[in-house]
Amino acid sequence: MSTPDSLLHFFLDTRKHTEAICQPLEIEDYVVQPVADVSPPKWHLGHSTWFFEEFILKPHITGYKVFDNDFSFVFNSYYESVGEHVMRSDRGNLSRPSVEKVYDYRAYVTKAINDVIEKKKDNYLYDLIEMGIHHEKQHQELLLTDIKYILGNNPLLPLYSKNLKEHQEETHDQEWIPIAEGIYGIGHDSENFSYDNELGRHKVYLNACEISNKLVTNQEFIEFIQDKGYQNFELWHAEGWDWVNKNNIKAPLYWHEIKGEWFHYTLNGLEKISTNTPITHISYFEAFAFAQWKGYRLPTEFEWETAQHGFSWGQRWEWTESAYLPYPNYKKAAGALGEYNGKFMVNQKVLRGGSVATPIKHTRPTYRNFFPTHTRWQYNGIRLAR
């Protein structure tokens, strides 16, 4: 359990960082929503604030006055047990409330939570606040990747900021880390924060295998493209092959071939691809097809967790071959917070590790991210196994 002082610092630092992510934006950028998966920055600012108001202030603080009665409808995401909400695809239509009013909302709720931490001395509320902080950290990552998608689909391909290094070369030699046949413990096992989908520590049996200590690079993926990997149906799942053809997929997201050379959109604007940096912005479909082409496979999430101490991770969310399923004895929490993870345990693949967009104090070896198989707008990459 955090002390009140450390929790308050963690809370205030998180709130400031969210707003710092938005600092380079123009006011026009705050409302854009190119596709349903991408939420406007203004919505993220409001939703991460609504979470504290809805789950902590409204039910637990006597006399708390809601900032705006319409905001529960506007900034609820998918919590059906809380009430109605704006359809995800319509978030870009919210020209009102204004950006200024949303920032006022943030300041109002931040002050109220500040008062709770300083005055309540309630461990249950502290746990809820810690959950809210990590929820906001998740949205910091989504905010950054959504901003990249918004600007990356602007015909001018504008610069966002030069402060984030998206592409860093792994300079070590490739080695294959062995995993001996045996039984291994999987899942979160400390008193530190975790989500409920990491709990239920259990044992799994693994066959002997090896996992690469390096991520797949842009150069390796260019070779896949040059060998007509996107045109070879034998490398793809049937659903992946349909996805490639329906959407005319020929390269990773943000890649542009200009006069025979590959460029990609980055938060620094359009840049020539650095061939030795890890590939990113690819779907599970592409990761699987590449592994097939290379003669290897993707690791399971259990192999990844078992071997992760032997390699550096955190540049890319790494696709695994594991379906997103509950651990043994998993139980959804009662009420709205039970909707946080459990109801998504279908038609998703697990990703492990973290990315250059993942905030500090928000990664751990047992973290289970999850996305549908076609997802590309996150910093997703490939680590091979054999």
C-alpha cells in the first residue's frame, strides 16, 4: 500500500503528464477522429477524469457536486453498468464541450481527489485511486498513439514533437535463449499493483524451445516484402489473407515507398526508415505471416514471461501466439470495475512487454495487453521463437 504522500505525488505527476502529452497540439487537433479505434485527444482528457469522478468521488464522497451532469454520458467509454454513453465512432463529433471546459473539468476533479488523499485516510479509496492512476497511464499511451494516427493521416504529415525516440537500434548480437522443458509459474505474485487479468498465479508446462533476444528489424521485414510475402497466401491465416486483400495491405502502417526507398511517418514527421531498428505498427496477421516466412513462430505468452529475464524488452508491444483468456480461478469484480478486463476475453491476442509510448511505472513482466488481430496503430512488434 502506498503512503498518502507517495500516492498524492503519483497522482499529481500522472495528471500533469497527460496534459504535457497534449501540449504540442493545436486546438484543431483535439477533436479529430479518423477511425473508430482512435479517440480524439479531448475525449481522452475527459474520460481519464470521468473515471475518478464516477468510481471514487460520486459513490464515496458525501456532498460531492458533479462538475457537469452531461459528462457521464459524454466521457463514459464502455461501462454499460454505469449508464448510456456516446458511441465510440461518434467521439469525433463532440465539438462541445470545449477544450477549455474539459481542462476546467480536469482541474476540478484533480483538486477533489487531492483532498480525498489528504483527508480521508481510507485504504479502500487509496486502492481505487491507484487503479484510476494506472487507468490514466493506459490512456496516456493511447493518447500518444492516437495523436500519431491523427497526424499521420494528415496529408501534411506534420511534426508532433522531437522529444520521443520511437526507433532505437538493438546493438547486441542475436542469440537464442533456451527454455528447458518443465513446469513454470505464471502470473503476478507480489503486493505491487497489477490488473485482475494478471492474477491467479498458476503453473504451466512448457516444451523445450528457444526465444530470440532481439526483435525483428525493419530490414528483415523489407526482405519479407521484397520476397512478396504480402502476395503469398500460404503464409497467412485465412482471415489474415482476407484482411490483406480487402484492405490492400502492402506494408506496415505509416510506411511510404517513395522513388524506390522506404520512408515512414514518425512523431518527428516523415523520415527515411532506419533498417536496423525494430519493426513496429504491424498486426498479428503480419507478425504471424512473417514468422511463417522466416521458418519460426511467435512465442506464447507463457514462454515470453518465462524467458523475459534473458532479454531487454519495452520498445515494442510483442505479439504472442496466446489467445487472451482468463487465468485459473479468475473472477470478475462486481459492478462496473468488473467490465475493465474480463468482458474482452474473446477474439483477442495477448501482447507482452510495453512500448516506447508506455508511461514509466506502468510495465512489469506479467502485464497482459490485448488487441484484436488486425490492430496496427499501437507500437506492436515481433520477437521470434523456435
